Amino acid sequence: MNEKIIVVCGPTATGKTALGVALAQALDGEVVGADSMQVYRGMDIGTAKPTPAEMAGVPHHMIDVADPEEDFSAARYVDMALPIVEDILRRGKRPIVVGGTGLYQDNLLAGRQFAAFSGQRRRELEERRRTEGLAALYAELGRVDPQRQRELHPNDEKRILRALEVFYETGRTMTAYHAFTQTQPPRFQGVRIGLTFARREDLWARIDARVDEMMAAGLVEEVKALLDRGVPPGATSMQAIGYKELAAAIRAGGDVAAAAEEVKLRSRQYAKRQLSWFRRHRDTRWIAWEDRPDLSAALQISTDFLSQVGI
């Protein structure tokens, strides 16, 4: 099967949530979130998680599905989201994948499901990282999977451990796995609608304003609550932009206003990386806002485009 799946993508703060809801209302659809941080419970303000009012009665999936202490990954995302998408299709509804995490979207469309690992190898590798150091594990990766090693920074602990875990759990390198998956037809055909701004400075202003809104809405208190409940600073959830910078400031007794300025910078940098990722898909129908989003115009452009491709 190769059903068409609508994907709403683009950098942070471009209105993806609103357009996803509007499309779901117009097309009898349901939203499947594709945001690597909105999966975590208790992380609402800093991830711009849609509120019940913003959801407007449209079912939303893959939001609040993990605790912030848990390690969430693209593999786990696909394992959870794939059956949801298939169930939406079985019920005659239209899945609309909405979010800014391109890796999650691409793997879901491909239908790439990963082997279920025991976790034992990961625990052994983490212990070795503590006793031997990350450099030793990076060197070991170079011996078992030199191509993957060349792709990773020596300090990229998460991906180094993941590559070694895959090798020791399956006997196959990450490089070999990636080469195999590239030969497989995708599970779904992605019909992508991308949102951005015509002028980069307008996107930066939008991002800065959003961070100010988050701070006013209580982001500092949200981060403090996570720290108070014992979420470790090294947890995947706490690497999210906004949480990492504010947590460091809070623990050091520093200036949260200065940390907020750093959040704005990191968010702008992240938006550049998101644009680079999404622009690899040349069939994306891009909508470039002028000074502010125009949802009614975007909905008309999107539905016209979707009609042209058979949706």
C-alpha cells in the first residue's frame, strides 16, 4: 500500500498547528503530531504544545505519550505512530502529520520499524561511557562502522551509543541498515505543505516574540517543576531548546532573562536547520508568509494543491 499522507512541515513558529487543524476540519482528518518534544508530558509551554482550544475538537495523536525521564527516539515514534496512521485510514479519515521534526516525518512515511531492543546493551554502553569515556566508544565505532563514525561528531554521545547498540543488538551496522532501507519503497506517499516566511527577518521576529510569550506564560516555572521532580539534566527531554538553557540558568542561580535571549538565538539556529532538512523534499508546496501568517489564504492554497494531487 502507498496511501497519500498530508504532511504540514516547516520551521518553528510558522503556524503549522493552526493549518493542520484547519485542514483536518476541511478534510475530515485527524492530526498526528511529529514533534520530538511534544511527546513529553509536562512540557507544554516550551514546546508550544497545542491547547484544547487550539485543537478545536480535532483528535490529536502522539502528544503527551512519554514521561520526561524517558528516552524517546525516532524508532519509538514510528512504532507508536504507524499503527495510529493505519487506524485513521481504516476508519476512512485523513491522517495529517504536523510538526517540525523532519526525521520523525520521514521515517513514518517510509514505514521504517526498528527491531525492539532489550535495553541491556544500552545500559552496558552507558556504563562503559562512564568508566572508559566517550572517546573510547567513538574509537570502537570507528572499528565496527567507520562510515557512521565519520558522520558523527566525537561528542555526539546519543548517536554514538545508538550506532553501537544497533550493531551489538543486531549484528548489522547502522550504515548497512540505512543502505537497506533506502532500497525499500515507502509505506506512504507524503504530500508535503511547507510553511515559512518570505523574509528571514520576519521569521526571526516571530521566533523572538514566541519566546517572550513563553516566558510570560510561565516557562521558567515549568522548567523548575521538571527539575524539582528529579528529571535529570542529561535526559533527552531536557536537551530541548528552552529547557536546556533555562535549566542551566536555574541550577546556577543565574539570570533567566539572559537565558531567554540564548533561547531565541538557539531557536533561530534550529529554524535554519529545519529549513535545510525540509527543502530536501523538492515536491513540497511551500507557502511563504509576508509579515504575518494568513490562515484563510493558506487553507485555500493548501486545499487547491491537495485537490490537484488527488486528495
